[in-house]
Amino acid sequence: EAQVTQNPRYLITVTGKKLTVTCSQNMNHEYMSWYRQDPGLGLRQIYYSMNVEVTDKGDVPEGYKVSRKEKRNFPLILESPSPNQTSLYFCASSLTTSVLSEQYFGPGTRLTVT
Amino acid sequence: QQPVQSPQAVILREGEDAVINCSSSKALYSVHWYRQKHGEAPVFLMILLKGGEQKGHEKISASFNEKKQQSSLYLTASQLSYSGTYFCGSDSGNTPLVFGKGTRLSVIA
């Protein structure tokens, strides 16, 4: 089944403890992206990647890192999480880098930082 | 810059129609629409291209007015399954899609 998977789905952690949220897609998509969703703010892009080894900042990149060493994986790294990073995170992928390509979203990761 | 969606929320009875608007301060090349049901991931509905025609998906259709830099999503004869939050994404050319804050639609029996 074609899908985007994220792990973990739920995570509660403490301030400063490094964490990684994994994202994987099995559709051979070129483009991958991370969003955070907060009440009343919609979907805001954190980072995106147009292909392997090519990443770029989105609208809210502060406090996050990403890497794209393989086409299928695009992990999101929080090196020193803070409470303001408590949010619902979505990974998404699309077939091409063209903005005309529809995006497929993962199921989401709900992160709480205390 | 995020596109502006209106209304922020709307409640409909089954069978009623609704319009959701999406406006941008920048010139638009395309507009994307997604729907997110409660507790789920956003799901793609449609893309409207500059100079393109109005598109439809089931009883949901949309238009794109390039001059006004806005798009409208039309939901006709709404069903309970239409409930969710609708997001528009604006494409101003060579930049990633930027999503609006969403419009929460509730359809009641």
C-alpha cells in the first residue's frame, strides 16, 4: 500500500532531550516536507527537500533539523526541544518537486514537550 | 505569507450549500485544496491552475480568479461526510506551497 509513515505517533518528552521523528514513504517521491499544525495557525512548513541531499528551510525552521540521505526517508530532529515545540507534526511527500503535484500526508505525530 | 481563508468556521445542515474563500496578497499560479477530518491527516481535493478551468470533485467544485488572487471552494448539497477543516494552499511561483489557517466545516443532521 502506498503510504507515508511516521514514528512515533505520540511522544511526550522533557525540555532539552534530543529526539527524532522518522518519516518514510514507499512511493519513490522526490519531494518531502515537514509541517507543524497548531490550533488556529493552520499548517506551517518547517523544512522541505526536493531530492536526496537537498533540503531547505520553510517558514518555521528554528529549533529543527532534517536530513535526506535516502530518497524514502526524511527524519525531523529536535536537538533541544522546548515547550513551544509542542505541536502536531505531519510529514508529506509528492511525486515531483513541482508545486503542481499533490501531497500525501503521513498520519501525524503528536509531540508534547514538558 | 499565508493566504487568508474565510469564513473561519461554518455550520451547515445536511443538504445546504457552502462557499469557502481563499485570498492571497501575492499573484497566484495555482491554488490547492485539502480536507482534514478530525484526528486524521489532510487529504488532497484538487489543484486549480492559472488560466485553467473550474475543477470538481464529487459535489465539491472550485474556481480560481487570477485577477482577484483568490479561489473559492463550493460544497453543494452537503453531507455529514463533508465535515472537517478545509485548507487552501497558495503557490506564487517557484516557492513551496503555503497553507491558510483553515476553515472548519461542520455538517449536522
